Amino acid sequence: MAETKKLMRALAGETQAVPPVWMMRQAGRYLPEYRATRAQAGDFLSLCYNPELAAEVTLQPIRRYGFDAAILFADILLVPQALGADLWFVTGEGPRLSTITSPSDFNALKPVEEIHETLSPIYETLRILTGALPAETALIGFAGAPWTVATYMIAGRGTPDQGPAHRLMAEDPATFDALMARITAATVEYLSAQIVAGAEVVKLFDSWAGSLKGDAFTRYALEPAREIIAALKARHPETPVIAFPREAGENYIGFARATGADCVALDNSVSAEWAAEHVQVDGCVQGNLAPNHMVTGGQALIDETRRIVKAFSNGPHIFNLGHGITPDANPDNVQVMIDAIRG
């Protein structure tokens, strides 16, 4: 069945006249139906861990827009929680976690083989989706990349510059490296279980990769991605992997070759024309419309969408935003974007 799905064809290296399209955070607060279901769940984490409701919000943007892929509704911080970190969300401010800043904090974490106890509802969501999605819609699983997950586990929250993680890396490299290794191993097990449960593609989100420079980028963004992808390919050779080292800049060049990723997702700090020349030469790319166009709309949205499609038209391309759609986006603008792609 996979070869009839536009997304899978792009990931296999096929250039298509009309690229497949989906959006990061396509199940989210900009949709009234999502807000209603989240209210029904009670709070964000309850929604993540309720397979029926998580499947429902995953399906909502597929029903509304007919995207070429659905992405599992979950959160990158479920892995730290499964490893034993406390996790809660503060309304209007985002996630909070208990922090890992010392060897004793690290030693209190659970072993990797115990994560599935916490994460089993996520696999059930995937099993539900496998039966509920339209035949032409691909199902994407995902996890946070180790560096990005580590930044939250060390700081206990999102930070503007990932300063606490950079400090631990410099001051206690043994604890930092042990944490990275634990997250890397857990990510392999988590994504492998997602594939077994029905994910046809998996994506690795390294949202804070851009704050790693020079050798640190190679060691803590590129190398963990390579390790995770190699382990997944050994178990699931047919399953493509999308890597998203956000704001990698020049480090996007050669990233697919170096890591074994089937596709590199691009943020909107690089131009589509530059990426077509330097990144798409190695295979499929995904991206990279600026999310603010989903708020402002108008002719600029149509023109920019068409420009990106044209720039990437000589190779395999999956249309997406350069980052997640924001809560203040107008749902009508999503349809305008899709019409501009498929028009």
C-alpha cells in the first residue's frame, strides 16, 4: 500500500509534480475542534495519554484538509516522564520538569527498558489510527532528538538559549554524556515501538539544534541522529526517517548523508532556493513556509507557497511549514495554502 501514498513516494526519492503536504502541529489550538476535544480531556497530558481522544485530534486536520500525512498527537517530553522525570504543564507558560543537574539526579532515572509502561497508551493511539486513517494518508510517529530533550530535562523548562544544558555540558561532561546516552537509547526503543504499532515514517525533532556550534553540533546533534537512525534501520529497514535539526544553517548541508536520514526538514531561516542547491541534492527535503503566513494570509501566502513549490520542483519535496503552526493561525489560511500547492 505504501507506494501509493504521496508522502512515502517522496521519501523514496520520487519527484512529484504536486508535492505531498502536512503541517507540524497540524492538530492544535488553532482548530476549534481541537480545543473542544482538549477541554473534554481535561488537560494537555491527559489528552496525550487518552488513546481515543489523541487519535481523534490526530484525525481532525485530516478530515478538515485532507493532508497527505497524519502525525501522531503526543509530546516530546513524554520520554523524560517515562524515564522518571516529573512533568507538568503551566497554563500559558508551557512545560515544567524536575531537573537533572547532578550524578544523583541522573542515577534516580529509570532504566530504558521500563519506558513502555508509561508510553503504552501512545502505541495504542497509533494502533487506532492505523485502522482509522484514509488509505492514502501516511502515519508519522515522532520523538524529540536527544539534545533538545536533554535541554528540557536539565533546565526543567524551555529556555531562550539552552544555557543550563550548555553549562552542564561544560562543567560536568560525564553526567551530560550519560544523560544524552540514556535519552538516545530510550528514543530508539520508543520509535521502534511506534513503528511496530503502525507508524510508517518517524521524525526526529531537534528543535534546539541551532544552539549547538562547531564540534558540539557534530557530537550532540548529528551523532545521536546517526546512532538512532542506524539502530532503527537495523530493525525496520523499510521505515523512512525524517530529521529536523532546526536552525542548523550551514549544518543542513550533508546532514542526510552523515546521519542516514531519508529526508531533512528545513526551518524558514534558510531560503528554499539555497536549500534546493545545497540540501536537496542529497534527497528529499521537507519545508519550509514561515508559520506567520498562516496568521496573515492574503496574496503573500499564495505567492510564497508557490515560490517554495517551484524552488523544490526538481527533486523530492514534502511541503510543510518551517516550524509548527501557531495557535493564532487562521484555519482558512491552511486551506488557501493547500489550494496554492495543489491548485
